[in-house]
Amino acid sequence: MRTEGLVFADERMMVALREEHALEQVCNVATLPGIVGPSIGMPDIHWGYGFPIGGVAAFDPSDGVVSPGGVGYDINCGVRLMRTRLAAPDIHSRRELLANRLFQNIPSGVGSHRRDLKLSRDQELQVLKKGARWAVENGFGSDEDLEKIEEKGTLENNDPQLISDRALERGRNQLGTLGSGNHFIEVDEVIEVYDEAAAATFGLAENQVTVTVHTGSRGLGHQVCDDYLKVMLRASRDYGINLPDKQLCCAPLNSPQGEQYLAAMSCAANFAFANRQLITSWVRETFEEVFGLGPAELGISVVYDVCHNIAKWENHHFQGKKRRLCVHRKGATRAFPPGHPDIPAVYRKVGQPVLIPGDMGRYSYVLVGTQEAYEETFGSTCHGAGRILSRHAAKKAARGQRIVERLEEDGILVRAAGRATLAEEIPEAYKDVADVVEVVHNAGIGRMVAKLRPLIVIKG
């Protein structure tokens, strides 16, 4: 290890972590060349490919590396929160219709695609170049939306010519789709506010209806990762990088392979930004259809959109010096503090919104970034509840359960492409997100703002 490992967890979490391999992965990441500061694990940490999910690490541009394992297969899997002018009682009588229409209008599930949106090759390359800006330019939203997205919805360091034909083929019909696994659309209710000033700045209040979208770069991002893992395995050998785990394959940041991966990863990240932007547009249309109200009356606006799986160049202060670093966040969320220039001006006084979804049967949280996070974790915090059961184990635990009925008894309507996904996503498969958020809040790497309860869940 070239540096220490720093894990945020309570005593119960540490007991469980000692039984699995995530802590070993934190140590493995600490062996990588050019790492700056500690190898970090968030309280939702669990075993992943190479890096743990819930892992953060920063690297120096001169002698550091970039690793696809530090980003993951679902490049820029992320979360978008929208607020509305509706209160929970306003939607009660049409909740079932709303659930049905959202499920019908936004494709979900393995291999899902939109029949009415077929991109040409040139159009897809423009998506990879422009990200969410492409969607807005083509009528899916407004410039105001772009202001509320991390990096304004476009990573500029991109090169669509580095994307394989296979990746383009996999992504071409998947823009504007939810996908499968833990991806979802939720209609939520704000049930508790902890920080009135921050909540007011974010436009959130108790009883308000919000919408959360959690999805990423679909098959295109998966293929980009797969393509560059092969490149990085060769690069690790060519540059003489000793790896404790070949899943940490990497290349120097200043090498052709490292630069090419970052440019290709940025393309996939832009696809994900555009994907969430199109879904936002169709969420708005669905609400208008179901409630017979116009955009001004519904007031569906983006609160924020954050990345969970990304490696980005950022400026940080470390050991008293301003440094440009490549920060890997895998299953982790940016959490920049008040006053940071990369935060939308409207939020700069309080800090960056941080979105922490929980499982489909309990609740999610909105937090705000802090100076402590900026100083201790390179402006990072957790990204969700964190799995405690594998998908196979969750399916086994779900046998005999009436999942849909059980959730309906708790006031949650669920629509999904199949029972298998619901079985994988039962609440018992995850840590209680309240425990995760409590660790974050008490450690000062995020501050609680509001708590959301699901009313409708659309799953892949």
C-alpha cells in the first residue's frame, strides 16, 4: 500500500465488512501508482469489480493512473431529482393511472428500447459529443435543465471516434430507456425536512411530490468498459504496473491509453446524461397527460443530476496546495461545498445537492455537500444504501414473497418488467439507507436536508 485506507462506517457495518472482500479492495486500490491521499470507502461500500462499489480515489496527473475498475461498467450511472408543484393528496386518485402510464411511456427492462426514437450513426455520435445538451437542442427540455446537471450535462473531454461499432450498435436504440437491475423511476413524497434553508433553496417542502430517475449509459457504457478493459490489461503489462488484482488494470493518465479511455468514458457519460434528459421529458409529458395540466401548473423542474460512476479532472486543495487530480468515484457522489464555482449559482450559498436513493420499500434522502467532504474525501460522499445480498441471494430470499402486494400494503405502487427484477431488489437486499446517511451526516461529509418516501416505483 502506498497510502492508507479510510472507510466511513459504524461498528455494525464494520462487522459485516470484515466478512467480505470490500476492505481488501480498498487496500488494493491503495497500491496503485500516483494515488493522492487515502483510498476511501463510503458507508454503502460493497464488493465490486476492481474498486469496491462505494470507492473513491484521486490520482496525480504526472505519475497517476486511470482504471476502468474505478468507474465501473455502467458509466455515469446517476440520479436525477425533479420537484413538482403537486402535493401528495393531489395525485392520490390518479396514482394507479400515473404508474401505468409512466411504465408504458418509458421503456424498462433488459434490452429495452424506444421504437419511436431511432438514431442515425451521425446523431448518436452527436449525443456522445454533446450529452444532455443534444437532448435540449432537439426539444427535450430547456437550458434551465442543463444548469442543474453536474458538468451541465456534458463532459467536454470526449472523442466519439474512439467508440467501437459494437458499442454504438448497443446504444443506438436505448437512448431514453431505463434498463434493468437497480435502475428505477420513483414518484416520491417529501415526508421530512431537516434543513429548512437548504430545502427552500432546492425548492423542496413537506408533502411535495418529487420524481427520481436512476439510470446510466445502458449497453453502450457497458461495451465501452468491456472494450477498454482489454486495452488496460495490455497497458498494465507494457508499463510494468504490478497489480494485486488484474481487475485493477490501468494505464498512466499521461499515456495514450489513459487519455483514450478518459475520452471514451466521457462519451458514455454524455450518453447517460442525454438518457436521463430524455426520460425527464417523457416524465413531464406523462404527468401532463394524466393530470390534464400544463407545464406551468405542474412545475416539474430539475433539482439536480449527479454522477455515480465517473473519473473526472477536478481542482482540489490537498496538503495546503491546489492540485489538479483525476478523481475516481465508483458508487460515490460528488458533494461540493458552499461557494464552489462548479455548483449552480442558485445553490452556491448552501452547497451542492446530493441525492441518495434507498431501496424501493423505504425512503431516500437529499443531502448537501460540505467543506469537510471537500477536505477529507475530495468532495465525495455515498451514493445509496449499498447491497448486502447478492442478486442470487436476494432471489432466494424472495421465494414465496408477494412482493408487489406487500409494497402496496405499505402504500407503494410498483410496476416492473418482470418478477425477477423485483426479487433482486427486495428491501432486504440493501442496507437501511437511514443508517448509511447517518454515518455520512455524523462524519460531516454530507448534511441531511430532506427525506423522501416512495409512492410509485417503476423498475426494469
